[in-house]
Amino acid sequence: MDENRSPIGKLEAQIRKLASQETKIQFPLSLLGYAERTCNPVLFIGVDTALKKAYWVHVTEDLVKGKTIEAKQETLMIVFPSENIIAENNNRYIPCWKKIVESYQTRMKGYPQLEKLYKELSQNSNALIGKELAEFSEIHNFLDEINTLFDNSFSRIKQIFYPNAWKIGVAYSSYENNSLAYTLYPISLQQNDVQIKVLDDELRRKLSNKGLRFFGYSAENPIKSRAREYSIEIVESDTLRALEYRLLPFESDFLAREFIFAFIDKFAIQMGLDKNNEYSLTDIKRAFHDYLPLWVSEAIKFMVSVKRNGAISPYFLLYGKSYYDPDMLLRQIMGKEREQIQNQVVKRLKEGNHSLSFRLGNDKLPFRTFGDSLKFLESKMFKQIKRPYSLKDYSRLKTSGWVYNLLSPEMLENNLRIFFDNLPKAYSDFVSHNFPEIDGKIPLFSGSSLLMVVFDAKDNYLQLRDSPSIKIFGFKDENAKRLQTTIYKNGRDEVPSGLLFENFRKEVKIRDKEYQMIYASSSILDFIYEELPMLGFVYGELDTNLATYFKSMRNK
């Protein structure tokens, strides 16, 4: 998390117990294959419980480089680096982990660079034209499987990671019975190219060092031994990566409104807007296209003039990115300074001085998504847009600073009712836009047609362990044509007695009728406080549903 306790990324870890005062351990080779497939960086951690400390290592191909791996070998002895220690009063691992997360995020956003690397691969690899090798039939079987998935049910994922690709090809540097090293590459519609290429080790190292993702296996060759299952694993990995980084587009009235209001709430000062419950699209477009760029221009000019936090040129205010983030700039500008910048922006607007040429952006609220949301609502003939939820009340933080105090119980219930009223269509719109071929196979709440929501909330929260909660129970009603939701507040409403987790998969009597409970969950009620409650919830449900769908595919 960053200084505002906002997540900056995820790490996955496997933890094993170490013998006392030992730093060596048997490393499971299966974890290396998993690390290649998953969308998050993976750590292997050994814990010395006696000395109350632990050691860690980033799971990459470097762990087994130069080691001899026998067929069917399951583990490898490794020694944890002595500097990779986790202990009380030793936080040196934190910046290391942060750097690992950031490097993965950079890969996710670096397709223009990948495009150059794919071109370099194509121009320098050996296409193997005219050769006949035993592995070709195995690789072709694998490519048939993965291209079928990418061309049909998961064409959106192909579009994200391999834009403008006709087919996916394989370039390998090693192909043995029990080992494999390769990368996937896109073949353009405009390019007459082959689907199988071979790389020498030098080219592979060069491209890998530049950021091209290679897959390496030391104890198996999954293309040879389980092509269909492995192709599903790769498509699943890419799909879950797209969900993890919220890369999927949407065309939904509610999701567009939710995003636009979250964006305006975040950048209201930089856009010259007051926080209102309704705006015209004309005013929003003017604020976004005219006022915001001028504000950033004046903010940069001011911060450089006073050398704010060591900024001696505009370059320093990029903070390692390719764009200026208005949020990062505003955090360093005080009250009267903001007024000064506002006056300059108003003056330039009156003069018609709008000529600017720099990129703006924000990691959590992408500017492109904001622009796409505006265009979508325009295409649907919206003139005015209304705030989807009750506006958070920051005056309620005077008694306690916990985020749960931003909404009174009444506001919270109102937002929950709005949320669940709009959730079925928002989810359906999102899924049909991105996965139309499997729309009916990944239903919301396991295909429930009757939903019972029980929430708990109070007027004031004073401690961390104190939080609102929510339980969701789903039932199947064969006669229902759409999802019907009933919301209960604990302590006020009479909650049906059958809403118990032990009744999952059982028949439950609700309103004098028997229903089968097919969905049950319980959690802290925190999603409704997020910037994008609906979008986050839809992604979470879709992640769960797609994981289940991929599991069923592998089991066929």
C-alpha cells in the first residue's frame, strides 16, 4: 500500500518452515511453473520460527539457471540470500517488494515497447521454413488450441495483449522432452509470417533483458505433454491479468456515470468544477479538454518557479512516468497557491490561450477511460448526468477519522439499494461486451434469481476492528425472469431464519416457499466506500466466475 493505504499491487507467496538457523530449503519446482503463468509476482518464503525471522526470494527462472534438473524431479535445494530477511526492526524488504510489483506493472503497460521487441524477434529469428522436426506437430497442436481460444471466447484478451494480431506464434530456444524455453508472439494480419521460429540463446537473453516475457520449464515440457491443458492455463493467466489490472473496456450507462463522477470528485479542483450531484456533458467536456490542461500547465510553471520539492524543470514533475498526474501536482500546492493558479487559468481561458502539448494521466483513474465514458454517454444521447450514489460526507470525520464514518447508516443503505438495483444490468453489459460467447456460462451470483442481502451498520466507528458487514445469499427460482433482491438491516428488519451458511446447497423456506440456496458470502462492507464500487465488484465477481469456468474447461 502507498502512504494513503491504497493498494499499489499484489504479491503472491508460498511459505515453508525452515529448520532452526538454516537458510537452505527444498524449493518446489511446480511453483516456478505457476509463477510463469500467474498475473502477480510470486515470492517463496522460509520462516525460522525459533529465531522469529524469515527469508524470501523472488520466484523467477534465475533460481534454476545453471542447475541440472532431472526428469520428474519435484524439488531443488536453494539457499536464501542472507540480505533477503524479514524480521522485527528490519524493513529493507519493503522497497524490494515494491520494486518487484512496479516492474510487473511496467510490463503490463509497456505494449509499445513489446511491439518493437516482437518486430526484432521476427527479423532476427530462424523461421525454420522447409524443415521437418518431430516437435512441429506438437507445437502446431498447441497453437491450434490456444488460437481457437483467443479467436473465439477470449478474443477480447487477445485484442488487449496482442493488438491487431491475426494468429499467435511460438518462438523457442529450447525444446526437449523435459524442458522448454519459449515466448509467444503476434502475427499481424498484414504480415506473411510463420507460426514457429527458433531463437539462439544470445537473442533470447537480449530480448528477455529488454522486457519480452519468456516461459521456462526445467522439469517438464507442457507443450509436449499436455498441450490442451497448458493452452487453457495460458489464456486463463492472461485473462486474470487483464482483470487484475482492469484492462477491459465497458459500455454501460451506470459504469460510465460511476467512473465520470469518481474522476470529477478526484480532479474537481484541477477541472475548475464544484462537487455537484448533476452536470451537463457540455460542462464536463469543457472542464476536461480546456480547463484541466491549462491548470496542469500553470501548476508545472509555478512548481518549477519555486523549485517545489527540488523540481528545477518540468521533467522532474513526471516522477518517472510518461505523463503528468494532476493529483501528484495538487498534493504539493497549498491553499493560496491554488487560488493563484486558478486565476491564471481563468485569465488564459478568456484570452483563448489553449495551445498545449503534453500527456496527462493517472494510474487509478485512467484518462482514456474517462474520455471513453464521455463518448459512450454522448452516443446514448445523454445531455445531463446525475451522481449515482449519495456523496460522501467528510464532515462526519470530525468525531473519528475511519473511512466508514463517511456514510451515515441511512446514506449507506441508500447506496446499497442503488448498487443492487443496478448490479444485474451493469454485470450483464460488462460481460456481454467482453465475453459474448460465454455470457450465459459465467452468471452473476452463480445464476441466482432471488438475492437476500443482510447488512450491519451503525452511526459511528471508533476503532479499526469495528466495521460494517454484509452477507449475501442467493437462491434459484425457476419461475423468476430476472434477479430480485431484498435488503435487510440487522437489528431493524426481521431477517428470514433460513439465511444461515450451513444451509448452503440446501432447500430453504422463504416466504412460505422452498428455494435452493446456491450462493452465500460474508465480508466487511467496504466495497461501497471505494471510488468505483460497481466496477470493482463486477471485476471481483467476474474473476471468481472465470476461474470456475477455466477449472471446468480443464476438467473436460
